[in-house]
Amino acid sequence: MTEHTMSEYFKNIATGATTIATGMGITLKHFFNAVKRKGDAGIDDVDYFGQVDGLVTLQYPREAVPTPSNGRYRLHNDIDDCIGCGQCVRACPVSCIEMETIKVMPEDLAACGKTSGGQQKKFWVPVFDIDTAKCMTCGICTTVCPTECLRHTPVADFSDFDRWNLVYHFGNLTRHEAEAKKRKVEEAQAKAQAEKERKAAEAAAAPAEPGETNP
Ligand code: SF4
Ligand code: SF4
């Protein structure tokens, strides 16, 4: 073995040892850093995801990964601001919103109230159900909602043993209230129809003006 080859041999060993030491140094640094929580404020730190060091394993379900404030998670409808326009229902690509509305009678407009933006509500919304098991949180419904009452919340974990518990109800009337209001609308419609027919019958029975001929 020549002197040059010997020197090359020991140089390679030194390079190998340095490489291993560097790698192990980085590994040990992360190892010891990982005994601490991420960031000073822990899991509630707004910059949680920007922090490199710290524990990645959480004590779930006692603690969970924070959700970003602009994330699209479980939907909520502030039903007091919902005008029952149905735009969200029509826009949903998977038809997971079910809505029923009842026209508000003129004498009940004040009781039905206005949205927080001052818009008079003209429909009761006894049923507004969102099937979150089907919802893909695309956000289209929130985009088209004119009053912005439909919005995403930061709630990302809402698993349940019963699939039907994943249907969230936001309607603003009980079943009995809805039935009473429907009856009231039907009675008013029947009365209006009867009045229309009475007037038509009166017109048909009226004597013809001179020069006119009855059909
Ligand atoms: S987020 Fe998308 S899938 Fe879910 S209810 Fe809205 S439109 Fe439908
Ligand atoms: S689009 Fe908004 S206001 Fe209209 S029915 Fe849906 S939630 Fe209500």
C-alpha cells in the first residue's frame, strides 16, 4: 500500500466518522427537543404548524391538533339570520342540506323578525338539516349564502357511533309550531280561493249591460 493510498484510506474513514457524527448530532438534537411541547403556548399556539421542534404525538382525545382559523370544517347555521332562500340547498353538489320553509303571514312578520343585517325574514325555516356524514366541506353553500349565516366552524373532530347523530338540525320551529303555521297559511289560501270563486260567480251572474250578450 503506497503512502498516498494510506492517506486516502484514513481520509475516507475520517469523512465517514464526521458524516455519522453530524447525522447523529441532528438526530439527537431533535430527539431531545421532542420531549417538549411545540412552542411556548403549546397546542393553542397560533404558529403551531410553523414550529419545527417539539412533540408530534399528542394525548388524543385529551388534546388534538389545532385547526387553522380559515379552515373549512363542520358547518353551522345561525338560523336567526337565515332567510330561507334555499340558495345553499340548490348549490350543494351532494344534496346534503334539507330545508323546509313556511311563508310568514303578514301579521306575523314582526314576530318572525329581521336578520342582524336588517333584512325582513319572510319564511319560517322549520327544517334546516345538514348531513355532515355526506358533506365534503367544499364551502360552496357558505359562498352563496346572502346573509352569511351559514359558516364553517373550527370543529374538525365530531365522530359518532350513530351515523344519524351526524345530521345536525338548525330549524327554528318545533314540529307543533310548524304544523300550526302551515295550517294558518292553508286556511288563508283556502279563504282567498273561495273569495276569488265567489267574485267570479258574481260576475257570471251579473245581468248583461245593454248591447252586451251573455255567453
Ligand atoms: S360544504 Fe359543500 S358539501 Fe357541505 S353542505 Fe356545503 S355545499 Fe354541500
Ligand atoms: S343560503 Fe343562507 S340564508 Fe339562504 S337558506 Fe341557505 S343558509 Fe339560509
